[in-house]
Amino acid sequence: MYKILLCCVSGVTTNKLVNAVKESAKQKDIKVMCWAVGSKSVGLSWADADCVLLAPQSASELSKIEEMVHGVIPCALINDGDFASMNGDTVLNQALDLIKK
């Protein structure tokens, strides 16, 4: 099972994307656990994840989160267009690519 943590300023916006990622994974028969938190709560959740993907509006938090996870898991930004369109397929693929590196 792949564990994907999505992060935005409050965690609210990314909940829609969580559902899109879960639906994409279901269609591809890939087992995932995906959840969203606000950027202030990443410290409580990152150790349970295989990767952290940040919403574009949290771009300024990326280096802080990378420092927090000490290179234990990969972190990256979600593309603006993929986030705006809530593209679960692309975000799932991005997460899987990060995890498999």
C-alpha cells in the first residue's frame, strides 16, 4: 500500500484531490492511503507517509517540509494545472514516481 500525504494551507482544498487520487487508484487497482492536512500539521503526519505532495499555494513551505522530513521521504509540489483541475490520475502518478525513486 502506498501512503500519500497531500498538504495545503488548511487541508480543506486538498480533500477534493484526495478523493480524486483514491478514485484513480481504485480504477487502476492500486492500493493507496491518501489524506490531507494543513501545512501546520505536516509534522504530525509525515512519518506515516511514503511521500508528501504540496498544493501550489503552499510552495513557500516546501523547503521547510523537506528539512522537517530529513530526506526520509520525498516531497514535491503539485503542478498548478493538475491541482486546479483536481487531476487525480496525474497526482497519483507523481506520487508513485516519487515513491519508486
